[in-house]
Amino acid sequence: MGKIFNLWVGIIFFISICSRTTGQEFIPTFRQYSNAEGLSQSVVISVFQDSKNFLWLGTEDGLNKFDGYNFKIYRYDPADSSSISDNWIERIYIEDKDNDLWIVTGDRNINIFSPKYEQFRHIIPEEKGKNKLSPFNGFFL
């Protein structure tokens, strides 16, 4: 009887310790970032978190990659065909199986960004109002 009692007391003690450590409320913390911390512009239009937990922020002044500490900004460079096609980021849509990001810019082009190579590929509409992915007037996911 004494061994069973000690076993039950031990189990109850163990459960009470576990419930205290796992039952604590998670309180998220927030921090505001602006141009002073490296964000290209303070108005963020689109936000996306990739599979590697990088935060991608689309603004009117480029694509921002945030690693939790620093920003890296990707902007249009007319001298570089592998840069993004426009600085105005309309939407960061998806991350595909190759970990590439699909981004629509203000010029209505679809930009596919490869984080591995840090290069953009472009899907440019053939006719005004139409694109290669959809026979309709738009891009749908």
C-alpha cells in the first residue's frame, strides 16, 4: 500500500510540474520597423513568410527580405535583366516547390525570385490585359 501511495504522489507531482511549465501563457512581443531600421518604405503592401522563416515585405519601393535582424532590399535595376521588373510590389503570392517566390509588381508582370541565386525571372504579358498563365484578364491562384 505504501509503494502504491508513493507512486501516485510521484505521478501527481510530476504532472503538476509539467502543467506549470507548459501551461504558461505565450505573450507575443511586437516591434515596429521603419526606414530608420532599414525598411525600404514604411508602407507595406504585402507580407509573406517563407519555409525558411524569412519575412518578405512588399512596398512601393522594392521587395524587402527580413531575417529577424536586418533587411535586404531588392529593387529594379534597368542595367540588370535579372532584377525585379518594378519597385512597386503588388503581392507576394506563393513559394513553389523550388522555394522560389512568385511576386506581382506594379507593371503587372509576374516575377519569380530564386533566393538561392538571388535572381528574378519574369513572365511578361504578351498583350495588354492578358498574360501567359491565364486566358482571362487576370492572374488567379
